Amino acid sequence: MSSRRGRITDEEMNELISKLQLLLPESRRRNVGRASAGKLLKETCSYIKSLHREVDDLSDRLSQLMATMDDNSPQADIIRSLLRS
Amino acid sequence: MQALHFLQALARIARAAPKPAHSARTRQIRHAAYASMAHSSRSSRRTWSRALLHRLRQRQQQRPGRLLTVRRRVRIVTPITSRPEEPARAETLRQLVPGGRGMEYCNLLEETADYVQCLRAQVQLMQTLLDAFSS
């Protein structure tokens, strides 16, 4: 993997690569070899896609949770009072 | 600040009357999640957060009642083929990170790191809320 000469040093590039690697969860970090930019990018892409899916899934579940606020249960009252601003 | 913004948005969604359909509310929550990420003070200076906000506003301006919001705009940016020194996988990353297509490679890596951190924080926040309010 080459860097743009004069724009960023190889050392700075390696630091960025390390930073990205540290952001991966432990299980994904193991899939990435040392100083292997290709695998790191692949794993990062996969990780971002899974995070997007998690946001979708959690949005759906939060929406379901809000649906429970439509009734008059004690739980709904508590949630309503906590979110009231 | 990301958390506060999201909680305020959730409160607004919860107070909406009449109650929206489940799918509409899911979309609103998802929209609030990404908006909160983009508005967090750390990321507001980032290219990805500006690109994300732009994309979110575009989606909001579409005609209501449209179920499918898939609409690709062809934008003129520096041709990807003129970047032979990049790893091949960089192209996929450019599509995943908002605003990634127009970035220099080293900027792309920096923006990716910041974007991933915000995404992670948002996911953790939403999970924590669910855990806290579920019996």
C-alpha cells in the first residue's frame, strides 16, 4: 500500500491504519493480519455494514417499545414522564 | 451531546399525535439516530457529518407517502479510476462512509475512524435505552 508522497508520511498512514484496527471489535480484529491494509479495509467495511444493520434493528425495537406507551400501563407512565421535556 | 440530541428527538417522536404507524415511527427513529450522530459536537466539523445531514434533509423533502425512498443522484466527482495507488477495497469504503466518494485516501481513513466511533456510540446508546426500558 503506497501513500501519497509529500502529503502524508508512511508513519502517519500506519498510525491511521492502527487506529482503524483498534476500532474493530475483538472478534473482527483477529481476522486482520498485521499491517495488512487490504484485510483491514475489508473488515472495516463489513463492520460498518453490520453497524448500519444494528441501527435499523434497534430503531425497529425502539419503535415497538414506544408502541407499548400507547396503553395505560405503569411502565408506559414511567417512560412518558422520563421523556417529557 | 449525541445522546441528548437523540433523547430529545425520541421524546418528540413519542409525543407525536396521531400515533404514526410502526414502520413510519421506525423510519423517524432511524432518522433521529443518524441526525444525532451528525450533530454531535465532535463530528459536526467532519465531511461525513455534513454529507450525512445533506442526505437526511434530501430524504425529508421527498413527497410524504412515498414508501420507497431509493433515489440515486449521479454526482460528478473525481473519477475513481484515477486512484490506482489505493487498495481495491477503498471503493467499497467510499460508498459506506457518507461523502466518501470525494475524499482523498488519507482523509477517507480519518473520516472512517471518526464515523465508526460515532456509529458505535449510537448503537450502544440505543441498546442501553432498550435494556433500560424493557422489562
